[in-house]
Amino acid sequence: MKFLIHLIAESEVGQQVQEIACLERKEHRLEDVGLTLREAKKLLGAIQLRMVEQQVEEYLETQRSCPHCGRARGLKGSHTVMFQTLFGNLELCSPRWNHCGCRANPAKTFSPLLGLLEGLPQVKRTVPNGHLPCAGEP
């Protein structure tokens, strides 16, 4: 028997389906009934990761345009933020955008994700070895 576990994220843009896991049970033994603790932890970790990624992506999309003139802000660069959860540590891509030139601003750039998560003890800014570029970064 095969069990496919999917996460469906619905938003104003539409629906996105992501496969979380595929579990197989070939033998009919008592120890194969239901989930193992290891499988349950892995499933919860995968669900947490996908949910947080979707929420961060949606939040960042709302912050991309200048609230005053509506122009898209340019990407200056990005860094990784470590977000500690009950189901494991998540590495999140945190873009750094240029402020729009339509208004004077003391800072040239800003990181909207760090602004959102600022002050939370479970957030750490990191630059791990072998860091892969975030989406949209060269």
C-alpha cells in the first residue's frame, strides 16, 4: 500500500500542490501500522518548511513594490536567515532590496524579512559554507 501526502496552499493567486512524502507499507505487520515516530517527525518538519517558505514568499511579494509609487524595488543581494522551530532549523533566503528613489531615505537598502522577524529569539542571520544563491539572485 502506498500513501501520498500532499500540502495544498491556497492563496489569492491560486492553488499550489506540493508532495510532502510517499510512504509505503508492503508487509502486514503490527510495527508497520500507522506512522513511526521518525516518519512523523520528518513529515512535520517537511510541512513546517513548506508552510514557512510559502508564507515568506507571499510576504516578500507584498513588500517588493514601493508603497508610495508602486515601482518594483531592485535586488541588492541576499543572505540566509536561520529560523529555529520546534520541528528543526529552517534556512530562509532574506533578500536585501534597494529603497525606491521616489522619496528620501537614510538607508539605501533594507531587508523586509529581517524587519518582519526582528526581535524574535529564534532568528539568526547566517552565511553558511556553500551558500546557494536565493531565488532571483545571480
